[in-house]
Amino acid sequence: MNLTFIHDSVILGHGTVIWQLASICEHTIIGENCVVGTSVWIGKNCRIGDRVRIQTGAFIPNRTVIEDDVFIGPLVVLTDDKHPRAGNHDYEALPPTIRRGASIGAGAVILPGVVVGEHAMVAAGAVVTRDVMNDGLAIGMPAKMRAA
């Protein structure tokens, strides 16, 4: 018994592998040769490029864009709500964008609307509150930006 949920409207590219207990919500597109790990949750209307690796337990909110060749480590949380409240159905979703070739370390948290630039690195456990420049490095809580 696999217990993976992939909505009927999801488009999966050739060679993409989805592991057990993952949930992929409606109208999401995942490119070719990707790996989606165990217990990953991917929201509605996400766009994920080719050769992306999303490790165990990651959370990807609705409308997130993840470009080609991105690595997302285990237990990474991408967020889209600047003012989370129970029962708040009127919030403006601001999903993050992860640009081509970026890597996000284990347990990092990316806050709403943040853009992680091309080939940027986010250290494990970092809490990223603002954009990370192309080829940049984000370290700490809150993350400080450094040149790679």
C-alpha cells in the first residue's frame, strides 16, 4: 500500500519519481527527472522544473515556482502567509520563488514572497526573511546574506 496522493490534474514529467506518503495537489506541474521524497506536501498550482530534488518532509505551498536543477533538503518549509491565523481565509498568498540551480539545506524556512536567486545556497536551519541574490549564501536566524 503506497498511500501517496497525486490529484488527477497533476502533470508529471518523464522519469519523475514520487515516494510514498507524498501529497501533490491539483493543477501542479512537475518537470522531468525529478524526485519527490517521502511525506512531501506540494500545494495547488505549483510549477516545478526539471531535475529538481525535494527531500523527505518538505512543505511547498500553493502557487510556488521552483525552477530547474533545484535541491530542497529534508524538512524544508516554504511559507506563503505573512500573517497566519487560524480560520483566516482572506489572506493574500505570497509563495516564494526558487530560481534555477539553488540549494536549500535541511530544515530551512523560507518566508512569504522571498526569491532565492539562481545558484544561491541557503544553509541548513536558516530562516530566510528576504531575497537571496544570485550565487548568494544565506546563513542563520534570521539569515544573513554572504557572497558565496
